[in-house]
Amino acid sequence: MNPDENEKERRAYWAEQMEEGYAMVEKLLAFPVEECGEPFANLPEAADAAGVEMEFSDTKIAGDLDRVYFLRRGLVDEVVAIGRDMNERGWVLKIEEGFRTLEMQRQLVRKPSVFDSIHRKCVWELGGAIPSPEFVFRRAIVLVANIPKIGTHMSGSAIDISVLRREDRTEVWRGGPYLEMSERTPMRSPYISAEELDNRLAITAMMEARGFMHFPQEFWHFNKGDAGAHILTGNPAPCRYGPVNWNPETNEVSAVPDPMSPLNPLPVIEREIEAALERAKNAAGAARIRS
């Protein structure tokens, strides 16, 4: 296959996956939620108390916002059990992400490195054409949830993970790093090796054995007890975990009053596109000067 045909196939595959992701978004928006009000629990403390070896990312999520390794109380023991299962296999579960507040999610969508990746991917998908704000908005909803109702991290019911080998802390490679944003990102991407797919599926089997379902368009994301998990398992009953505001001092949660409202409306996305284009222009100019 010549390079142009290969590139065309990759773009077609990516577009197909993004549209499948958008179809999932529409299902999430329509799915019934009966928020149970279950409080949160500290995942690192639970793992330490259980003597389970786990790791937690120490990077910032956006700006100066620390990651929050809390989940709904009813899920924490299951994650610790997964960590134990992995230890017994010679692996270490690394939690990259847990609960996100609405403000964390809002800033994450606008984080320059994240938004620039989304925008570049849109340009690539369109064969070099500048995408409309509506197109970027559509892709951003899939790639970085821009509406509380569809973001299971904002429900305290999702984790993003990597897996390390216990003996030397090298990563069990899955065809890309955490937050890879390419045609290798979907769980069953045809653009990864057989060994990388085997690693993904082995990890997924361990997660799903404890009820944490994988999001098909992201190989690192797993969730339980929320709309996404109900949809993926064919459970039509209202889910118990929806997007919430959490008070860390009292450990009280309350349902987000307007879960369907975009965190970053279209005018904000338009401004971010302009900023992304300016950053790309400056980067290209700097590259020309260096050469």
C-alpha cells in the first residue's frame, strides 16, 4: 500500500471511531440517572491499608490543579482488588486519573497541549483543512468530555490507568502512552501490534472481571455503576452514579444541577481555535528560524 492510501485509510478509521464515539455520547445524554448520593473514599489510603502495591500519577491535570484520587465509596474496594489481582500477576496498577471536578474538566478541555492535540487531529482528519468550531466542538465532546452528563470522571465512577511490571516498573506497553490521541487510541485499533493488543485485552479482562467496563475509544479508561457502564452491559435500569459536586471537607455529594450544559460553550471553543492556530503559527515560525 502506498503512503497516501495508508494515510487515507487511517483518516477514515479515525473518523469512523469518532462518529461511533459521538453516537455513544448521544446515548449517554439520554440515559436515565438516579443519583444515589454515595460519598467518596480515598483510593491511595485504601490500597495502603490493604497492603496492595499501586502507583498514582503525580502530574498536574491542568494548570496547578492536582489530580484527585477519590472515587465513590462503593467502587474503591473493587479497584483495590484489581490492584491485588495485578500484583499477583507481577504487575502494578497505576492510576492516572480519578475524580474530576467540573472546573478541572473545564480547564482540561482548554489546556493548550490537550486542545492543540484535538485541533491538530481535526486538521489531519480533514486532510489539512481548517475545521469549523462546530466540528472541533463535536470531536472535543468525544475526546475530552465537555458536558458533565457524559463525563464519568465527574461522577466519581471512572479511572484512567496504566500498568507497570512489578519487577522493574517498566510499562506494559499498549501501543501508546496514556492520553495517546491517534488512530492507535481505540481499544481494538488495527494500528497496533498483536502483542500490544494482547496486553490491552489482558488488562481489560482483569478490569471487567470486577465490573469496570472499558470505553471503546480509549484504551486506558474504565468505569462502573454509571450510564456508560450500563450502556456497555445492556442494562436499561437508571444508573446510580451521575455527575456530582463534591465537598471534600464534609464528603457530601450533590447532583450537578444542569448536567447537560456544556462546560465550554461554542464561543469559548471558537476562541480556543484561534489560540491554537496562533500557537501553531508561532511554532512553525520558530522551527523555520532553527533550520
